Amino acid sequence: MKFSTRYVLVLLVGVFAGAAVTVGVAVLAEREQSKEARTPLPLDELRTFTEVFSRIKSDYVEPVEDKKLLGDAVQGMLTGLDPHSSYLDAESFKDVRVETEGQFGGLGIEVTMENGFVKVVAPIDDTPAARADIRTGDLIIRLDDKAVKGMTLNEAVRLMRGKVGTDITLTVAREGTTKPFKVTLKRAVIKIQSVKNKLLEPGYGYVRITQFQAGTERYLNDAVKKLNAENKGALRGLVLDLRNNPGGVLNAAVAVSDAFLNKGLIVYTEGRVADSRLKFSATPGDLLNGAPIVVLVNGGSASASEIVAGALQDHKRAVIMGTKTFGKGSVQTIIPVSNGSALKLTTARYFTPSGRSIQAAGIVPDIAAEEAKITKSESGERLKEADLARHLGNGDVPPAPKDEKKDGKDKKEPARPLAPPEDYQLQEALNLLKGISFFKVNGI
């Protein structure tokens, strides 16, 4: 995999139980000196700032430290830009670095701010939030007895974190419910298994990527090898599940895309400074040797997930199925500052190979499939021709005898479903894979 040497690590992931954002950890070296950087300072606005600062110092009801006022001013500058730029104090900066390693404490939700409330982008698999049925789109309006309105995202995130094993009660507003409801969660160490896999049926595999981490490419390769071994031969098709995947490391998203592509552009970014303008291209080698892929996405698929879906869609390497994705198409760069804190600053937008910007638009699936559950009909077994009195036989073969009860030795075990029968989207993806494979094998 080819990566630029001008940066350390670029991430496209939200802070778990934190910001639903695409963030970057990077060292921006030798920035271009733009015309704006050389313009004189706005003296009138600076006078206004110092006047307000002085008035707060002298007249506010309680004394306020200079450090707090200036920190809040910096935070205000950044949060006023867009929902994803912010000021990270030393503790928050450390949390960002720890979280990208795939283990951290919290509730297991990816969130952003919307209209002053914390909005859930996606719950993370096998976490307290997922087990409590926290859903994409939920609005968290209170944390224990504290109203979220008026908090910054970092403040809300800090309240949701805490000592492992302690409880926190979320008050949640959900579309379709008449009033908010409360959910109590127990904080836990969040250990993310980046890649999961299973064989759906002979020839057809399933891989779920829950979050893009530094080791995701390796885990993906291992998963496909395991599926091939279990299948006793190469797969005929693969379902790649990116539903409720809030993002991850950009390098991992590029590597996953590259695993299924032989050539061509994967993603590129455009920003004002030279270091924010990057291009990533595929290298030879297809992990599935051309076998068809169906990628499942939904409204909780964000950022790095959208890079993979967009790249495979543009190259016509996969069919995208599900519902429209989140639409997180901007890059945040984390720039350390001298006091141990950092700026999380939006520095670029990213584009799919065909030049589509995903920002606020998302990836539109090739085949729409709403989230639903399949339930078995309770209407009982329908009558068949062979059940009718005096039914006509089928020629030389005598009519099949009626089923008779047999002892346990002769009774066949019912077939065990290999794909969860209640997951409508997954069942539709599997059916589509079978259809594509049938047409390929039969040359239709």
C-alpha cells in the first residue's frame, strides 16, 4: 500500500462515545503561506475582544480565571466553524490517541451534536449502548440529571465516560415515540473487534467491519482465508457489512478498498493547504479474484465506510445495498499546540474516484433495501396437489406416500439456517449474490 510521507496518520473516524466526526492526527509541515495569512490583523475586532474580556473579568458575578476565559474563546472560535472542529484539552487529546487503538472506556456510541443535543450516529457492536438498543438517530437530551442543551460535545462526552462498572442514565428522544424515555447503561471497557466473519451458505461468505482500525486490513485478509478454508474452496460471493460503522482510520479504509481492486483511484482529498491534497490509488491484487460483492450500508455508515462504499461503487466492483449513508465527507486534522492540547480542525473534503463529494449527501445505494425483520408466517402448511383426494399421479412414478411419524432414529434434523432469518437486508444481499453468481457461472 502506497501512502504519502508528508503526514503521520490520517484518521476518518468519530470519537467513540464522542464526536461523530472524521478526525485526523497529522503533522502539517511546511504549510503554504496563503494571502490570508499575510493580511493585517483585524484591529477593530481584537479591540472588541479585549473589551469583552475585560468586562467579564470586572463585572461577571463570580471571578473567572484568565486560562478558562481564553480556553473558552478558542473553543468558541472552533465550534463556530462547523460541527466537527473543536478544541481538545490535554486529556481529550490523549483520549483521541487511545481510542484509535481499538480499546477505551465508555458506552460504545458514536455521536455528534445537532440543535444543541447529542445525536447518535451509530452504536458500536457488542457494547452497552448496542445491548440497550440505542439506535442511529436517537437524540440524547439528558445525562443523569443534567440537561445536554448548552453543553459542548466534549463536555457531554466526558460525562458519558467514567469509571468502568458505574451507571449512567440517558434520557432519549426517538422519532416515532410520543415522549422521551430513560435508559440506564453500565460503563464498560469498549473492546472493538474490527472484523467479524461467518459462512452464510456453501460458497457465500459474510464479513462485517465494525470500525476501521490500523489492523483492519490484516483482519480482513485473515477473515477471507478462514472463510475459504471453511468453504473448502474459493468463495463464490461475499457480503461486506458496513452498517452502523461510524468510520475509522483512513489508511484502513484505503487498504480495504484496495483489497478488492486491481487498479484506479480510491479516494482523494481537496483542501487549501498542500498537505491536505492527497490521492490514494489501488495496487494489483483482488482478495476475491473477481467474485461478486454486495456491500450493506445504512444511515449509520459514515466517513471511512463511505470511502469504501463509494470506491467500490464507482469502480463497479460491488453492488451497494441498503439505505443512504450518513454523509460525512470532511477531513479533520488534529494539530498539537504547545501546551499539550490540540486543535481539531476541518482541513479538507474527500471525494470518490468519480469526483463525487459525499459531504452532506452520502452514498445512495444501487439497490434500496429498508431495514426490516422477517417473521415466519403462522398460517400453517398450505395444501398441495398431492394432498387432494383422487389427485392425478405423475406418470410412471407412484404418488408420494403421506408422511408418517417415525422414531427418533429415522427422523431428519431440520436444516439450520446459516444466515439470521430475521435480517431482511442480509437475506436480500445473499439472494442477490446467488443471482449474480448464477448468471456468471451460466454465462448469461
